[in-house]
Amino acid sequence: MFDGSFHSYNSRLFVTLAADVTPQEVKHAPTGAQCQADRRLWIAEVSNSASDLDYHTLTARELVMGDCISVDPDNNPLYMSLGYQLIALQDIRLRHFVERHGLYDQFIKEDKEGKR
């Protein structure tokens, strides 16, 4: 159950996002060099044009950064930092969607009712 801690939030979000990946997709572990190159490119894109990246791209990149943590442990803080930035961008978009469609009050009501 979600207890409000950062680790619990991250674990819950990872499971939610991972469920969005197509099961037929064959996934190969990245190399340390690929992780480092992806991080450099993606951090620049997030800094300059995050709004150009669609939600699925943000999700895929966050999952790759998660893989990079185990492949290249010396750079874990860098991968975690970018991963959390990507999660924050996703969260902002979801919040904007809820607000734009007038679903905030319904969300709060159902959350209070325990519908999670």
C-alpha cells in the first residue's frame, strides 16, 4: 500500500508505467556507454523542449533510465535525477489533463471513498 514515502511513490509509479509497455516488445539491456549518451541527449531535450516530447516517449525514457541504474551503477545519481525529472513531467501533464477536463473534484471524491 502507498504510505506516502518517496520510495513507495516511485515503486507505485514504476509499476503503473511499466504496465503501459507492450508485452510483445523484445527489450535488450543498454550498455553503459549507450546509457551515458542517452542521458546527455535526453537531459538537453528535457531542458530545451520538454513540451515536444509525447507522454509515451517520456515513459519509455524513464524506463530506460531505470535500466541504466543496474547497467552503470557509477552514474546512478545522474540516471535517477533524469528519471525523476521525466516522472515529474508526466505528473504535470496528468494533473493538467485532470484540471482541463474538470475531473479534479471527481478524483478527490473517489479518492476519499477509497477508489484507488
